[in-house]
Amino acid sequence: MPDVYLQETVPLPPQRAFDIFVDAMDTWWPRQGVFPYSFAPEDAFPRHIQFEARLNGRYFETFSDGSEYVIGRIREWDPPASLSYTWRDPSWPGETLITLRFSEDEPGTNVTYAQDGFAAAGVPQLIPYYQIGCRQTLAAYIAHCRALRDLDAAGLSWG
């Protein structure tokens, strides 16, 4: 079993669920709250978090001062079924691996999230922290997907 494992259903078909995760991360990613995931330097604020949508593409964040931090690299790219990428905090000696699977499941898409390798990354003590934090992050993604479904149902568009 991976160090962190979450499973949820989003009310969108797999291709759209995958695209929202990858292409709209900059919109739904939580930058405030208990777990405000950003690697922004102290004198800058986060601008964008995004993927280069291809195998070995960067997963990175850019900041108001023009700098960027490469969080990881895409290791598996199989839209709309799966995505794997590395995750590394700059203070860690190693990296973890995040794997997402998207499978059709009425009434939408079953999304599984697994993050593994905390011991190899030198930070096994952070597993409980990431279990809680990743739940918050995935909840933001799910809320975004639900809002898009509701907009669609109302005949409205977004973006």
C-alpha cells in the first residue's frame, strides 16, 4: 500500500476529469488554508502551478519575482487513464512519486491518488501530514469538478 492513498469520485467523464486535473490546476490548487502548498520564496507570491503535458515534462511553480521551482517530472503520461509525477520539497534529500488513475465509474470518474517514497525521500515522518494535506488538495479538485458539472447543468459555461 502506498504511503498516502485517497480515492474519490468526480462527476465528470474521465477525459474531462483528467484535463481539469492537469490543465486547470492553476485554478483549483489551494494556495491558502491549513495546507497552502506553494514553494514561493519569502519575498514573492505564487503565480502559476502547472504541468508540461508530456512524458518527462516539468511539474513546476512560477512566482511573482520571475523565479520558478521544478517540483517534479512527469514519469507516466497516459491521458485520460493515468498520470504519475515526482514531488520534491527543496529541503528533502529525495523525491516521492504521485500516481493518479482515472476510471469511468457512474456517476462520473473514480480518481485514485497514491503518493509513495517518503522513506526514500528521507522524510517518513511527513506521511501523516501529507495524508491530511492531500485530502484537502483533492477536496479542492473535487469541489472544482462539481462546480463545473453544476454550471454545465445550468447551461452556463466557465473559462
